[in-house]
Amino acid sequence: MKILLAGTALSVLALAGAASAQESISACLITKTETNPFFVKMREGAEAKAAELGITLSSFAGTVDGDHESQVQAIETCIASGASGILIAASDTSAIVSSIQQARDAGLLVIALDTPLNPSDAADATFATDNFQAGLLIGQYAAAALGEEAADARIAMLNLGVNQPTVDVLRNQGFLTGFGIDVGDPNRWGDETDPRIVGQDVTAGNEEGGRTAMENILAANPDVNVVYTINEPSAAGAYEALRAVGRENEVLIVSVDGGCPGVQNVRDGVIAATSQQYPLQMAALGIEAIYQYAQDGTLPEPTEGKDFFDTGVALVAAEPVEGVESISVEEGLELCWG
């Protein structure tokens, strides 16, 4: 399988009123946390590209996934400092919009990374994994791996947060669609009526949250046999909860991220399959876009047929299943991060 990652060249659309090339260029990166390997790699990608282009980069992060107020304060700091642009992975994709508009009104280019805003056009552009596709792939994989047993599956859904940021909804609804479950409102999770969904909980995207959420669902539904997880840290926590009750070898866990620890967990049998995304690429392209905007006022165009710039996704599976395209663990380890 050929994996298409976004290139370094961006198609652009001219826009008047940006800073001249003679002015110094500065940028801000605002992520959800400083501890999640995904966002650590995102920062590394931004730092490397900023150093290459001579851009001054300031990095900010919330204390935990969902720390909206810290992100608002970071935006205010970036506006006051005269930054040319902001890259942001928003914790609350709706509540952050008013602050994003203030930045755009002040002349900053704002690019959403990984997590589209709600509405998506609240940002000037979005560089992200196709998160619905990432969920779709692991849903298709889980259904194919179970075969006829999929009709009687007992599925636990380990989501991100109660505020349901766009990345949370897209992955959840993608998984359910891939598994063959009808979704209700595609813009939110939790309103599905399929009896195969036996529990939904939130994890804050970390291992402790994954373990607690899995424990909560197991208490009411000890016969769970499929676990969807928003990301690999929460998958690791879910596995620990299952192992504590002796069911770690009886439950199929699928996830999204593609970090090196997660791909290794696919190799070790902790996770059956994961959708791999490429955060370093997202951040590097975002910095390039801010640089170009500051030079001559151009904006990045989205991938053809989409409303965002797609930075790629591939399914990593230790045991491929018929009808679902995937790459091997070895290939995943070559492309992983963290």
C-alpha cells in the first residue's frame, strides 16, 4: 500500500493585507496537553520547521485535555505579542470560536491542527487527519475480525470528553459507521439506539481516564467484547482494566493515533488495530503556511473534495482482515512517532 503524506508544497490563494517579508515573523502553537505523545511530536514538528524558516515560535498547552481557559489565555497572549499566526488543537471546538475570531480580527492567520473547529470555517484553514476515516477504518476492521459474531457484539465506547469536540465525534461516528451501526445525529455521539452499544464514557484521552472509563462500563456490562478508544493512551488504560478482571485476551480493542508505543501495543496484542496519523507533518505544514501568509498574504487551500488539508491516515494491524486495507506493524513502526 502506498501511503500518501502531505507534501511540503502548499497550494495557495492570494490574500491582501498580510505582513511584508521584511518584518520578523512569529507564530504560536497551542495544544491540548504537554504530556500526550501526539502533541509532543506536534510541537517538535513545529519547532523544527520554525527553526528552518527563521520563525520565532511560542508554545502553549493546557494542563489536561479539556483545559479550555488556558487556551483562551494563550490566544490573548499571542494577539498581544503581535504574532503572525496561531496553530491550535482546540480542547473545546465551539467555545474557542469567539477567541479565534478575535485573533483573526487582529490580523493573525489561525490554523486548526488535528481537531476542526465548530464550525470548521471559524479557522482560516485546518490541517488534520481525516478523523471520520480513521474511525471508519477501525470500525470496519473490528466488524471483519468478529465476522458473524459482529451481529451480537457488546461494544464499549471510550470517548474523549463530555463537551464532544469535533475530533471526538468524528472518530466515534466513523467507528460506528464502519462497524455497521446506524448513527443518530452525526454531529454528536451518544444518541444511537443499537443494543450492541452497551456503554459510553469519557477518558480525557489519557491512560488513567481509559482505565476508569473501562472499569465503569465493565461494572454494568461485564460481557463487553469490543472496545473503541479515542486514542492509544486510553486504550492502554482500558487494557489494564480488562487485565485486572482476567479478560484482556477476550476483548478486541481498536484505537487511533499511530504513536510508537501504540504500534508496539499492536505488536504485543494489547490493541488489535490502530489508525495511524501524522502530527509532525500537520505542524510543519502549519508553520509553512504562517510563513507564506506573513510573506505575501497567501492562504493554504484544502485537499480537493474536502474542507480541510488532509495529512493522511493508514490502518496498522498485526493480523490483516479481508476487505480492509492495512499496513503491517513493521511499516507502522517505521512511520510512528513518540
